Amino acid sequence: MKNYSEMSGCGLAGFINRNGERVSGKYIFDSITSMKERGNGMGAGYAAYGIYPNMAEYYAFHIMIDDLDKITEITGVLNRFFHIVKSELIPTKSISSLYKKTTPPLFYRYFVTPKNDVKLPLETEEDMVVRAIMTINEKIAGAYVISSGKNMGAFKGVGEPDEIGEFFEIDQYQGNIWIAHTRFPTNTPGWWGGAHPFTVLDWSIVHNGEITSYGTNKRYVEMYGYKCTLLTDTEVAAYIFDLLFRKHKLPIKATLLAIAAPFWKDIDYIREKKLDKINELAMKIREVYSSAMLNGPFAMLFAYKDGLIGFNDRIKLRPFVAAINKDTVYMASEESAIRVICNNPEKVWMPKAGEPVIALMNNCNSDKCHPACI
């Protein structure tokens, strides 16, 4: 029997086919399950992009619910904001080992298109979608939106990564960007909504570590209307990224400088030696976005429709490895998790502390890309 007190740390994995090629979820399944021992069976999950090509123009809401009686309430909220094009239960498979330790909730998905006449003054379409998410998460007990982007979806729960992957039949989905997580909860409960990934719109994040600045970060994002209801520190990181990158329109590099800002001593050293023009930007970002900075040990993967970003804290207290093979970029906690699905990559490296790996789609608008992009 597994010793649940023996901590080995969370595991994360992800890859992007920059040419847009969609591949089976079996690859990310094999990658994350190779790091099964980094978790303790109390949480795992997947996020995938490009999985709904025939419904790509609609927002795909994946919603976790305690029982079917919640459907009426959820549908009522969604009808206030959207035209519902399609709704259905998300297919799942009975996994005996999973049911021995937990009772899975139900998972429902809606494909919706926004109603233009219900937007608030100065509110964008995406702002309205976020408002709908927060309404469901806060107002409907036993219902949580676990993903809400276009042509993407998150699948997560309490269990080992192989159990959750089989439960959601991940190998039946085809995607061009995949991320996955195996969890070892420490300060927060192991429950279905608290498993990774955490998402908002088409952002999704998996995280290994601990955000010790959670209280400050939570108060900061809640000033902008976000509601932290999922009982874990990682949720706030997804909202910070959405706030800085989408709403405040910071470039990717500037957003990451806010989240994992350099130490003041490093900024002062660079300024004194006149080594880097980015020093002034880093200093201003630390001043303006101090409440958005994440403290504590962490490695993170952020995914969205245009790319995959990986980075860790300023002193690299959690492992993070990257690799490239042709048009595919891989990121993981361990090199072995990359080699299990790409035996001989062209390049493998361990990024420096606080140094992001930014891999964007080949067709991404170059004006939005940063020179740090691979």
C-alpha cells in the first residue's frame, strides 16, 4: 500500500506541436504516468487544445457537478449570458481502483456563444465569460467550471494520473497542445475541484510547489472581480496571468517578469554594471505589480491557444526540464518524462532560475512574440 506521508513532490508535463498537428492524448498520458511516484494519488489532470475542431467557434464550458439536479441552475445562469448550442455529459469510464477511494462527481459540457446585449458598459466578450464563470463558481453550491476556453478542455480529479486519464478516456482526444499534472497536496485538500490544471478562458496552468504569497495574490485579483473558490493556491496564478496578459495587455515577457520578478539585489547589480536594458522594465514592473508577484518554490506550465510557457522560481527550488525535436517542444519535471515519448530529442536543457521557455505556434502573430520564443 502506498505511503501517503512520503512526499516526493508534484509532477508536471506538457508539449506543443508548433505546426498545429493534433495527436492522441496517449502521449501526454504516457509522459505524466511515468512520473506517477511524484504524486500521492490525491489529484491529477490534463488540459488539451484543438480537441473540438468542429465546435471551435464556441466557448466550451466543462463543469463539475455534485448531482444532476444542479443542471437546471447551471443552465439558468448560462442562459443569462449565452446562447447554448449544445450540452451533454462528458463521457467517462468506470475505473474500479478510482471508485474504491472516491466517488467521482459528474462532468457536463456546454458549447455556447455570448449574447451581445447582456454585456456591461466597457465589458469585453471575454470579461463577460469570466463573469459567468465566477457567478457559477460562487453562487451554485456543488458546481465548478473547470475550463471555459474555445476548442480546449480540462479533465481532472482525485486519483493517480493513469486513473484520471483512463476515467476521462484521454487517449480518445486529439490535440496540438497538452499539459498534465500529478499532485501531492500539502497545505490544501485533495478534492476533485482542487486538482490541476486550473483554468480561466483558454489559459490553463499546472504547478509544482507552493505559493506562499497566496493571501496577497488572492486579495489582489479579487479587486478585479475574480473569485478564488477552489481551495488551492494555484488557482490564483491562472487569474493573475489572465489579468496581466489579457486585461492589462502586458507582453508575455513582462507578464512573467511580474510573476517571477528578479530580486532587488539583482536589479541593482544590473543597473550598476549597466548590463541589460531590461533592468528598467523589471524595476517598474516590480513597483507596479508587486501584489502579482508569486513567492515560494514553484515550477509552472502555462498553456493557451497560441502556445506553451514554462518557468520556475527565481532560485529554482523545483525541477524543470525542456527539450526540442523538430516542431515539438517538450517541458516536464523530469527528463525521463520527455524521453518516454521522444526517445532522442534534438536538444535537452535545464532552464536557469526564473528563465522562461516560450514556445508559440508557428502561425502566431510575430508582433506578439517575444525574442525569448523558441
